[in-house]
Amino acid sequence: MLSKQGFDLWANEYNQTVQETEEQNQYPFAGYKTILSTIFNEVMQRPHAKVLDIGFGTGVLTKRLYEEGHEIHGLDFSPNMIQIAKEEMPNAHLIEWDINQGVPIKQLSEQYEAIISTYTLHHLTDEAKVAFIHQLLPLLSDGGRVFIGDISFPTKRELVECREVSRSYWDDDEFYFVAEDFKGALKDICTCEFYPISHCGGVFILSK
């Protein structure tokens, strides 16, 4: 798992690395563009929405929403990535923050039409993911939804199969989504839908 310093060093090459992996249809970024486009299209159903992006990185997705007139708020723990994103979105509200600390106090009093997170929450353990979702749900305005695009698998069997195929470069320090388990853990607090996009990625849509 990359540290904060590791992401800082990766910032300038991040987009190229993702593109190369996606073009080869390999773990971990197979389906990346489709996942981001799926979330973009969902958020676009509400014009000029107030959006919170958890782990916005270099702003690949949020820049598109920003250009369409959405109000962008974001959290990321890499100063270098934040700087890149600020150059693209000068009026966005971007905060340096480590989600291992939960949701910042400032955000707890806000309301958002959409909360999005792409390729970030797999850095949290399964238990921490659920605890984090507990904090996010009260931040949704009426009709608001949480969109998560990430490395994910319908069942544990698909995860194991991908791990075996990708063993030489699999990251054992990350915690990937297994949809059947994640949905089960959330069944008492929200509605959770899962849409697989590639053999190692998909989109979750959560609503109260």
C-alpha cells in the first residue's frame, strides 16, 4: 500500500499509469474510464449539485463535474495531488485529509446531493469501510446518493481468481470490495446496489 509520501511521488505519473493498466485490461484499473463515466452520468442527473469527492487524486472525475457547474468539495491526503487538482479547479473546496481519521468535523454539518469516491476506499479495512459509510450517510441531502467506484468483485471467488492471475503484482496490503459481503454489512442502514464493470472493478450506489 502506498503511503502519503508514495502518492506524492506518484502524482505526476498517476494518470499515465492508470491508462496503461486500463488499456491492457489488467488489475487493478481494468474498466477505469467506464467506472468514472458511470458515476459522472449518475451525478449529472442533478444539475449544479453539491458534490463531495473522497480521495479525488488529480481530479480526473471531479474536473469534469466542475466544468459542468457542480459545486465541488473534496478530501485527499496527498499535497502534490491536491496541487494538481487545484490548478484544474481553482474554485473547488479541497482539503488535505486522511480518511483513516474518518470524516472531518467541518464536513459533518454539510449536506451533499452526491458523495463520490473512486479507487480510494480499498485502503480501508472492511470494518473501517462500513464505519466510514455510517459517517457519510447523514451528509446526504434528500434524494442524495453515495457513488463508489473501486476495485471490487461480486463474490470472494472472483477476487481469489483475480489474485491468482495477478499474483506477481497483487497488493496484499489493500482491502478490496466483495459486493455480497459489503451489501450484507450495510443492509440495515442503507440501500446498496452493485454494478460490475470489469473483472476487477465496479460501481456501488448507496441511498438512505
